[in-house]
Amino acid sequence: MKTILLCGGSSSRMGRPKQWLPLGGRPLLLQTLETIRPICHDRVVITNDPDEAVRIREVAQVPTCPDEFPGQGPLAGLHAGLQDVPQDGIALLVACDLPFLHTEVLRDLCDLLAADPQLEAAVPQEGTRLFPVCAVYRGSVRDRAARHLAQGQNALRKFLAELNVAYVPTERWAHLKPSPFFNMNTPQAYEEVLDLYKKEGFTHDESSISHGARLRR
């Protein structure tokens, strides 16, 4: 199993790289990697910025990889990260702007995909909204991703429409608060996250490390 962590976005709405925003006394990048660690030790960070790649390798001690189809968003990141994943292998695709990402969600998705060899992806869904960058994929989807990208078709929703996907209602994880699918794209969202940290009291004890970073009263 492998984790593909996406850090290649422009962060235009945030105004600065989201992966380095401090939360709970450390960058979001490190918090995300720690949340993933109980499930998967094989991790790669996707970035097209050479300076950023050096910084990530030095600070996070994980390998980095550029897109083969730069400028085409998360689908290009998935394609790049799958380059050494076997056809029947499983890869987590995770964005770096999910401050409440939880290990339980990732483990459940991996278990669902592993249980059915016919499935090619497992993706959380809330109503009509999909969360394809907090999802799991088979290594076999890489060739189809390449065909889409070569034609400039980089929409993940359209790509998913060609796959055999298990769409998992987010209600499955309704007991996790705040929502593990909270997406932090703007300074206002970051302030909201900081307020939650202050109000609820963030901890880094062994329980939070084992089950994913979480807020505790």
C-alpha cells in the first residue's frame, strides 16, 4: 500500500502554502503524515516546485515526486504517485488541506477496496459532493489516468465515471467531529480551524497518534 499526498496546488485562495500552516504546534504536512502513518509507511509527496521538494524532504523525511503532466491538478498527482504501484495494489490519495483527516476514514476505505477485487476506487460522498482526494485507488487506474491527461481531460469526476467505484456515504463517519472532510482553502477557513483547536484543546498523546489526529475536550 502507498500514500500519495498532494502538495502541488497553487494555494491561490489561501495566499500561502497550506501544507506549512501551523496547527497544534506543527505544520499541517507533518500532522497529515502522522495521521497516515498507522496505515501506510510508504508515502510520497507530489510537488512540482523543486525548492519545495527539497524542503519537504528535509523537514518531513519523505520522498517527493513531480507530475508527469504538470498543471493538470489532482488527477496528474494520482498518476504520478501510482508509477510504482502494482496493478492490483492500493494507493491512498490525500490532499494536504484536510486539518481533521482521520485514520479511521482511510482504514475503512482501504478495507472496502481490499475486500472486493472488482472495485477500482473507494470514494467518500456527501449528497452530490465527492471527495476524490480523500480516497483510495487501484494501481490499475494509472493507464486510464494517463489517457485522460494526454487529452487535457483532468476532471476527477469524469475520470471516476469510467471506474468501478464504491461511493461511501460520509454518514458512515458522522461520529467523527469536526468533520474529517473539512477542506481548508481560505484564510477564513484557517481561522475557523484555529478557533476549533483553541476551544476543544488539541492533544498529541498516544491515542491520537494511533487513531489519527483529532480534537479532544
